Amino acid sequence: MTETSAPVIVDARGLMPPEPLNLTLEALDTLPPGGEVILILYREPGPLYDILRRNGYTHHTETTPEGEFHIHIRHAAAA
């Protein structure tokens, strides 16, 4: 049986740039294989997506009825 850890939540609502990006990158530095970081923001972080792609992460973004963006980030699967 594989044990999965709880996702790391980075609640960056209300923080000014570049703090949300810095907090997210810090969380990713310690992300174990199979782990997930969930970034919560009030706007979509376009520049983050390219950084994630270049550094071997995958993501999907959900929007809530309240106008929040929840970005789910994981290590990209090895090819």
C-alpha cells in the first residue's frame, strides 16, 4: 500500500509579488515524489507556468465560483 502525503497548501491570496512565487518555489524545493503543492491566488499566475514546465513540474488550474485560482502542482511523470 502506498501512502500519500497531504498536499502542501500555499495560500497566497492578498500577498504582493514576488512573494507568492517565492513561497511556491520554496514549497516545491521540498516536494517529495508523488506530493502536491496547491497554490491559491486571486489571479492566474501566467509566469509561473513556464517556470514549472522548465523545471519538470506539471500543473492544472481550477477556478472557483468566488474567483480564486487553485493551481495543483506535481512532479511531471518521467518519460
